[in-house]
Amino acid sequence: MNNKPRFVGVDLLKIISAYAVVYIHSQGGNYGDTSYWAAKIGVFFNIFAVPFFLAISFYLLVKKIYSSTSPYSFIARLKFLVLPYIIWTLIYLTFRISKYLIQGETPKIISLFSDPVAIFLLGGAAVQLYFIPLLISGIISFEIIRNFLSNKIFYNLNILLLLTITSILTYEIILDSGNSFNLGTNVAFSNLINSTFSSNLNNNPLIRLILVELSWFLRCLPNIFIAMILNHPGFNKNIIKLDNKYIFIFFSIAFSLHLSSAFRYLIFPPFINETVITYFYLLFSILLSNKISEKYWITNLGLCSFGIYLIHHLLIEFIRPIIYKIYPGAITLITVSSCATISFFLSWLFVSHLRKYTIIRTLLFGN
């Protein structure tokens, strides 16, 4: 168990984010039509899940640099992500190959390796693994920014605010123009390429990889700059001083925007909307951390949340068929919630147990 003080409120929202991801992936499979509320809850969770994971990852990364007396190691940080990515890619590839062999679907094995760039570099071995190379791209981006910006700029709130606004607007344009990373095809800037060049440059593995990395770099920039603002000594000091009413205010703003977005009523353009929701939730969780005491189950689940994110898809593959034998006919809120809840808690048990072994913890979860 990690003995460092925990942000209990942040851990609580990490737990909800992890469950949200499990719910989203529990919706899959050919088990009939998806009911309205099962789909709507999926949309609600999708708005929050990965954006919050990404936001909190950069917030905690920058916080360590601002508050830690030990030097920040870029290589060590990369190692914490690269090793688990390699291991989980191999685990999911092995699982999928075994599954196809058992089901007699050998052509799918050939199809699986038809796109090695996606499989090995872009998280294509399992739907949730793309988050790790995305985070790696963000950490590389942050290292470039750290070395490019002088200390004077690094601690200048006005400049950081300008960089934040610029980066948010830039990615909003990329998203609205259909040039963001497409998780299904594992390509980026497809509309720009199709309208500019006669040949599809995404067919070139190197160009495709560069374009995806550029898209991810631009996706992470707002998170990096906002994390720098939130952790700025002057700004952070003012956040901590806020009284209890702001816990309610921040949550109310985040939840109201979140709920309206789930029903397609957007107050802001999509990426700006997502950013506002995510960071009001983050501010809420930071303030909440100062008001609630540390509890073992919250701390343990918070520590296990990244592992749950990585392992849950294996559990879903076994649990989902059982659920639909009991409740056949359609994908309903009951079936999806049952699958998600069982998969989530089993994932927690597995991860919590595996984390007891240092070598396994390092290889599978990074720390």
C-alpha cells in the first residue's frame, strides 16, 4: 500500500471513471438491440470516463514536479507506461488468438495482424489500450514543453492561460473538422488528407503514425497547460482556501452540463464542453478531498483504477455471455449494469491481489 497522502475525492472520481469505462465496454456483443436507457447511460459515461482519466493523469504528473523535492525523471515515467503497454498488448493478442482458434475463426487471426501499426503502436490489441500510447504522447509533449519554456514562462499564469485557450481552440477546430484520431480506423487527419491529396497518405505507416502522434499531441496540450495552472503555487493556494459552498457549485456546474450533453443539448462546442465538464469535476474532487477522511476501500480502489481499466475487458469477455444466457433477447440497462458491476468488482479483486507482488505490479500496472 502506498503510504503517501491520497486525494480521496480524486480517488473517488477515478473509481467512477473506471466503472464508466467498464460499463461502456459491457454494451458490446451481438445480443440484440440496445435499449434507450442502456445506450443513454453509455453516452453519459462516455462524456466523462477517458477525459477525466486523462485530466487527472496530467494533473498528478505536474503536481509531483511542483511539490516534489526529488528530480522528475522523464525516462522513469515512460517506463511506467511502456512496460505495461507491451505486456497488456501481448496478453490481449494471446487472448484473441486463443479465442479465434477455439471458435474455429482462423481468418480473423490473419485479419488481426493485417494492421501491425495499430496493433503494436496505437493500442489496437484491445479497445481501451489506445489510452496508454495517448498518455505516452502527452508525457513526451510535456517534456518538450518543459525544455522549451523558461522558468519565467513556466510560472507565468497569464502566458499559461493564453496557451490553454489557444490549445483548446486548436483542438476544437481539429475535432469539428473531422480530423481527430478515429478509434475505429486508428487514423487521424483523414478529412484533411482526403481533401488535399489524391492518394491516401494514411496508407503509409510512417506518415500515419506521425499524423496520429500529432493529433494526440494536440489533444494532450490543453490538459498539460490546465494542469500547470491548477498546480501553480499561487493558483493552487487559492483553490485550497475555497469554502464548502464551492464543492456544491463546481459539482452542480459539471453535472448539469454533463447531463444536458448526454441528451445532446450542448452549451459549448464539443471539445470546450468536454473540457469544462472534466475540469469542474476535477476541481470538485480536489475540494472534496479536503473535506472527507481517507478510507481504505476508496484508497485501494483508487490505486487499482488504472489496473481495472487495463484488465476489465478480459473479465467482460467471460461474464457477458453468462449474463445474456440468464437475460436473453436484448441489451438492456439490467444486463449491461450487471455485466459492468460484476466485471468491475472482479477486476478490482484481481488487481488488488496482483499489486501485492512488486515485479507483477511493475510489469502490469507500472507502479
